[in-house]
Amino acid sequence: MSQTMQRGPVTGTAVKKTTSRRPFLLDLYGTAVGKKYVMAITGIIGILFIIGHMVGNLKAYIGLVEHKGEMVYDLDVYAEFLRELLVPILPHGYALWGLRLGLIAALVLHLHAAYSLTVINRRARPVRYQGARDYQIANFASRSMRWTGVLVVVFIAWHLADLTWGWLNPDFEYGAVYRNLDASLSRLPVALLYIAANIALGIHLFHGVWSLFQSMGWNNPRFNRWRRSVATGIATAVVVGNVSFPIMVLAGVIQHPAV
Ligand code: HEM
């Protein structure tokens, strides 16, 4: 046997491990397929939040309700319910913070996977396509994934500063969610910004839902038939629901007497 060849251990021989292996999930995340899984799973978490948030905000249309002997806005009762979630098992606000942390982790992972997949794709094709690309396949939504994604992230930052922290809303009052909604969206440029951002979100969601079927391996012909319908349905419901809020504030349907 030459000096460079090494004999492997005989079956059953105890071998001392000299190299530390990375955990399986980190190894998987190191591959393009793993990153696509992460994009899809964190995307599903985002979609569930966005649908839940939109449905919750529909409470703005219920207006005033009687609650603990007082007439209050149903949207404010709902916001308080979220802060009171799992009380007294957990202290006030803890469960909501748990959900927020999960959401932040999902967003960070979604952005990181998107960024590293872009780097992988650029490395695989350092020279740009010379001729016209096949825009039938790389359609409008897929080509716009990056800029709609960036717009949505900028919108989220702006939206938190507006309706959660109140920094961009001079009429902000902590806990008065219905009033804050009216105070914010009755400013025309802000209403237009919400409409534009939610249309960008709809385009992002349409293509996101469409591609997550592929990433998760749900591309059986049985799913393909209603893949487009699911993507269209989710994107349309979110855009119609969310765009209705600025329009209805401007129309005076959602109106707080103090604004
Ligand atoms: C017109 C559409 C929307 C309206 C009217 C709206 C309304 C609101 C309101 C009133 C709050 C404050 C709730 C509170 O303080 O209890 C809020 C928080 C929030 N919104 Fe929206 N939102 C809209 C769209 C979106 C979209 C599209 C996203 C994400 C892509 C989003 C993400 C968030 C997040 C992350 C929070 C913070 C939640 C928390 O920390 O409790 N919103 N939104």
C-alpha cells in the first residue's frame, strides 16, 4: 500500500471524532434548496400574520360596542385583547411580545435568505443576459420581487413609526387605535402611501405564494390546477381589505369624533 493511501476503519471499530460537524439545519441552510425552504416557511408565517392583521383591522367597521359597561371602539377592544393574550398565565403583553419576536425572526431570515439567494444567482451568472430575456417565464411579478420586497420593508418601518409608536402621527394617543387610524389615514399623502404600499405587497404576495408551492415541492399536477387560484385569492383579499381602510377613512366611513 502506498504511503498516501489510508485504510478506513474496520466495521465496528470505535472511532474518535476529531472534526465537529455543523448541525443538520445549518448544513441545509448552506444550500440553495435550504434557503428556498426558509424563504417559503418564513413567507407562510408572514402571510398568516398579514391575513390575521387585515381581518383584525376589519373590526374598524364595527365601530362602537358596549364593553365592561362602556361604549368603546371594537378595534380598541381587539388591540387590548392582543395585549392581554394568555394573562394570567403570562404577565400583560408577554404573549404579544412572543409573537412579535417570532415575526421579527421570520422577517430577518426571509431577508437573509433572499439576499444570499441573489448572491448565489449572480455568482452562477456573472455576465448579464445578452439578449432579451424570456419575459413570459420571468413575468412582471417575479422580476419585481426584489423592489416590491424592499418597498414592503420600508413601509413596515414607516407603518410602525406611524401607528405603533406614533412618531409620524402628531395626533397619536397611546391605546386609542381607532382614533390613531383616522388621524393617520385622513392625511391624503399618507392614505396614498398606504394604497401604493399595499398594491406592492399584493404583487409580492401573488408571486411569493406562487413560488412557495415550487420551493416546498408541492408541484404535483394536482396542486398546479389551483396554485394560481390560491395565489390570486390571497393577494386579492389582502389588497382589497387593506386598501379599503385608507379609502373608507377618506370617505368618512371610519371616523373618530375627536379627529
Ligand atoms: C391599510 C392597511 C393597514 C392598516 C390599517 C394597519 C393598521 C395597524 C394598526 C392600527 C396597528 C397598531 C396596532 C396596535 O397598536 O395595537 C398596526 C400595527 C402593525 N402593523 Fe399594520 N396595518 C396595515 C397594514 C399592514 C401591513 C401590510 C403590514 C405588514 C406587511 C403591517 C404590519 C404591522 C405590524 C408588524 C404591526 C405591529 C404589531 C404589534 O407590534 O403589535 N400592517 N397596524
